[in-house]
Amino acid sequence: MSNASATIFLDTRRALKDGSFPVKLSVYYLGKKRHYKTPFKLVDEDYKKIQGSNLKDQGLKNTRNRIYKWLGEQEAIIKQLERFDFDVFEAEFTKDVRKIKTKFSLEQVQPFFENYVSKLRAQERIKTAESYQSALNSLLQYRRYLKFQDITPDFLSAYEIWMLAKKKSKTTVGVYLRSLRTIYNLAMQRGIVNYAQYPFKQYTIPAPRKSKRAFKDEQIKTLFNAKMDDAAYARALDIWRFSFLCNGINLKDIALLKWENISGDYMEFFRKKTENTKRDNVLPIRVHLNKHAHAIIKRWGSVSGDADQYLFPILEPGLSVHEIENRIANLTRTTNKYLKRIGEQLGIPVKLTTYTARHSFATKLKNSEKVSLSFIMESLGHSSIKTTMDYLSGFEDDSIRKNHEVLMEGLE
């Protein structure tokens, strides 16, 4: 039996990208020492904790148990050798590390998330990739070495409470946990976890409804009659008007419009937001361009009019995906800044933003007895009537006031 010995240590010479350090294996034999990689990594503070005897953190206890179980397996390899030899040990050790490292990695949530984020970026879905990355960063802040086995209904509830205590909104919690659910479903497809463990059966992801505010007819009329002397203000207001007139089209889709989307008095486009859906035979959104929409295009449209040129001079050919996203983000930020000021100048009580154009468009159609719900659905680019009904759900303030007046009828 070999008289070689093995131990572990934290290699603090160089930190990894996430701020942790690799746990290394040291093997001693006849005054010689060699170091080997292990499947483990820890921050210095946690490594010191697992060395102590009074460890209370259950997650760190589990990590310590895995590390020392693994160390015991390496010591067993050493003991099996009649005469220790580093080369012989390394051959067995390498096989063992490959097997354990693969299992260890599969248990971790982080690699699944990072792989999915990489796929999103490859598909040029930059904003979605950033959203998933933010979700991962938040989850790792809450639980540093998160495994799929850790994700239980209790864990999800505790994470929600933790997020709310940090003054994060329920909307943000919902976005992050829907991202986690997608990753969990991928792991389930890979057989890393089974459906019997599925935590989202018992835990409901928060999905608060936003208070949607649409402008009344007189407010919309005010916005269309307003005159702006400053070009920046006039452009921002025309963007709002164009969105309202064109089925509530958002700024990203406005920026991506090309002259080929225009044919006489009609415009057709696909929503960038839904272009990655798996629905077959998705129809483009078709818009009738009235004289006001034509006037806005004439005021701010690109001069060339070539089919493959952008309709508005917001973007130009040759920009990278990141440059396009940054350009659109700057446009949105600047436009909303001016719209807020315009709304205040015109005395509109609800904050004027680009999004209010979309909801005002949909609500005005809903309030008209001449327009069907199916037409509104197609105009907004929704995939189902239910989506449109959810989007338009809720009563306007005037309706709420009138309905509550019934309470006192015959009592005053």
C-alpha cells in the first residue's frame, strides 16, 4: 500500500472571473509534491468557513461534503497502488476528474444560463440576452452556487421576498423567474431534473398587471393640434403621432422600417418583438397611411426613397447589432424625455411616453362600436384574442366613476 498523501487547498494566486478561486489537490510522496485541478471553486471567505467545525450554512455544508467525498475517492486511488507512482495516479485521477466535473457542471444552473445567453446573442436577440444575464446575476447574488436541486417552491418564495426587500418590483421578479423557468425546463429536457421535482407547479410566478393609461379623445386631439417650434420637440411629438396612427408601432419597429414597407397608402411590417415565435404563417401588420401619417413621413423621412433604405434616418446600412440596439435605446430615451416635457406643457395629467401611443390606439378602437376585437388583435400583432383582451383589460377612470355613482342612487 502506498504511503503517499493527499490534501486540498485554495489557490488564491489568481481569481477566476466570478471572483472565486480554484480548489486544488496536493499529492505528496517522498518529498515531492504535485498540484492538480479539481471540479471545485470557492471564494476565500467560504473556504475558511468550510474548514471550521461550526458551519451553519446548509449550502456550504453540502459543498464541503462533496469536496471531502471527492478527496476521499482520490485517497482511495492512492491506497490501491502497491507502489505509488505519479504517472499512474494521474492516469486514474484524470479519468475520475472528467467524470465528476461533468456531473458537477450539469448540476449547476449557471452553465445552462450562460449557454442560453450565448445562443440568444448568436441569434442577435441582444435585449433578451441581456435580460437573461440580469436574471442570472440576480440569482447568483442570492445563491452563489445555485444548483437545479436547490430550486424548490420554498427557494422561489424566499427569492421573491428577498427581491422585494431590495425594492425590486414584482414585475422584475416575474421577468427573472420566467427566465429561470425556461432554463429549468431545458434542464428537465436534458434529464438533469425530473418533472416530479418541478417547483413551478406549486409556486406561481408574480405577474402583476400594469396600470395602462390611454388618452381621452380631447387629449389626443390636443396632441395632434399642438405646434412645436423647436425641431427636437416637433420630432418627438411626430414620432408619438406616427405610432398612434400606425397601430401603436413601437420605436424599434419604426427605426427598422424601410421604404419597401410602403406601398401607396399602405404599410406592412413584422414586429421585431415576435419575429422569433414559432407560429406558422404569421401575417404582417398592415396599416393604412392617412394624410397625417404621410405628412410625418414627408417631414422626417429619408430623402432617397430607395426600397432598401431606412424610411427614417435613424439607422444606416452597415451597423452592427449592438450599434443598432444602442441607437434605438438612445432614440427612445431622448424621445421620452421630450414627450414628458410636451405633456407637462399641454397640461396632460398622464405622463406622455411612446408607449401611451400604442395603448391609446388600441383603447380608442375598443371604445368604438364599429371596430371588432379581431381587427384590434391583428392590428396589434397579437397571436390570440385572449392576449388582446388581457392587454385591454381594466376600466377607464370615467367608467369607474360612473359605476361607483350607482352605489348612492336613491340614497341621497
